[in-house]
Amino acid sequence: MFELVLGEGWDEYFLKLDSSQQERIWKRIQKLKDLLSTRHLKHGLPFFVLETGQYRICYEENLNIRKIRFAGTHKQYEKWYKNIVS
């Protein structure tokens, strides 16, 4: 079981979503406590991606701690990704 930590600024895009979308994504974030593995964002970057329909959740993993770094739509995810890569 993993401990979830919310990273600084993780909700920048999340808060722009309507409440029903936020609820759906939040439930999925809570499942990260028990989920064994997800897709690695890109080799060389310390992030993993969980896809929920058109939404993305990105997090870092260190031992038994998962730090949420992003939650939002795919389009918002692309913006966020470009900011961390550059």
C-alpha cells in the first residue's frame, strides 16, 4: 500500500474542471494507494501516468510514497508536460 502526497501546484488544472469531473478523478487518485503499476511517462523522467478516459494523473514514486504532480485533461497534460521538459 502506498502513501499519497499532494505535490505543490498539482491542482492547478484540476480546479478548473467541474465538480463531477473532479470527483471522478479524485476517486481514481485514491485508487493509487493500492494500484501496483502504471505507465512510465518517459524514460529519463521520474513520472508515471494514470489514464482515466480523457484525463491524466501524473505522479512520482519513491519507495512507498506516491506524490501527485498533475491531474487534468489530456490537453492540459500536454501543456504541463511541455513546462516540465523545457
